[in-house]
Amino acid sequence: KANKNPPAVAQPPAKKQAMGSSLNPAGIKKPSPGFILKADASLAPLNNAQIELYWPDDGMWYKAEVVSLNQRARTAKVLYATGDVETLSVDEIAAEGHLNVCA
């Protein structure tokens, strides 16, 4: 039986510049200074945080800003530099080591 609600998985943002955004939409090869969030960690450091999400498909880290958190569901709504908004499963992304909380 197919799962009707698959877990949210980060997708790379479209490569377009958002109007008035201070974030660079281009991916970077190494994460910025900060720390890689662990899957079982508190979500407190993500509150209004600047983060980077890693995509193994292109080996790049993409900058985003956490705009809201759902502590119970352990999801985060993120705003990419491109203006795209996405809701992610924090535990799924963190379990893969793909979420950097920028210092």
C-alpha cells in the first residue's frame, strides 16, 4: 500500500534571485561556520535561524532561513534565497547530516 503522505524531503531551490533577499541563491561547496544539527537534537537553535541544506545530487549547500517551526511534528518552514518556501522534516534531513545551522 502506497504512503499517501510521504515525508518532506528537501529539494534544491530554483536558481533565481529573490527580490530584496540578502541570501545568495547559489550553492556553496562547504558549509559555513556553524554546526550540523543532529536528528535527535532540540529544535531551539533553528528558531529564526540562517541554515544551509545539502544536496548530494550536486554536492552543494544551499542557504535558507527558518521562518517557522512545528515542534510537535519536528518540521521547519524554510525560505530559500530564491524566494521558494518549503516545509521540511527536520529529523529526516538532520539524520543524513544535511542541515547546517550557521553561526
